[in-house]
Amino acid sequence: MIVHRSLAAMLGSLAALAALAVIGDRPSMVTVVEWIDYETLALLFGMMILVAIFSETGFFDYCAVKAYQLSRGRIWAMIFILCLIAAILSAFLDNVTTMLIFTPVTI
């Protein structure tokens, strides 16, 4: 990893605020705090905790091995199985949540 994700997010937000300051449309601190969507941050934080727990238990490895066994090593069958599992998860979970949970299985 070249740059830690938290550092990249902080640098990106700093760059955006710096660009606004350069063009003369610098927002106040109250406005910046109002832009923060705490519900989304809480959802992503909770899902990252779940993904970390699942990865520690080997759940993603188990799912990847099962998908490989079901496809019998055929690449298109495995792609179809992975897409089907992602579609089923997306029916019940948020899209971001599904991608956080499903990306380690795909990799």
C-alpha cells in the first residue's frame, strides 16, 4: 500500500477545501461540518468492522473455495456464481456493504 486510506481521504478533503479557498469560495467551519453525512460514516464503519471480523474467521476464503468447487475450475461458471451471489447480497444489503463484503471473495 502506497498511502494509507485514512491519510488519502484526509489529503483529498484538504485538497478540495484548498481548491475552494483558492477560487475565493471558502466555506465556513459550520458549513463543512454540515456536509458530513454521519449516517453513511457509521454504516461504513460498521461494515468495515464486519468485514474485518469475517476475514479473521476465514469466511471469505471459505466462500472463495466453495465458489471454485461449484464451478469446477471453469472461469465463466465461477464468474456467473460470483455475480449471482453478489446479486443476492445486493437484494438485501446496501451496494457499498455488498462490495465491502464481496471484494475479498472475488480477489
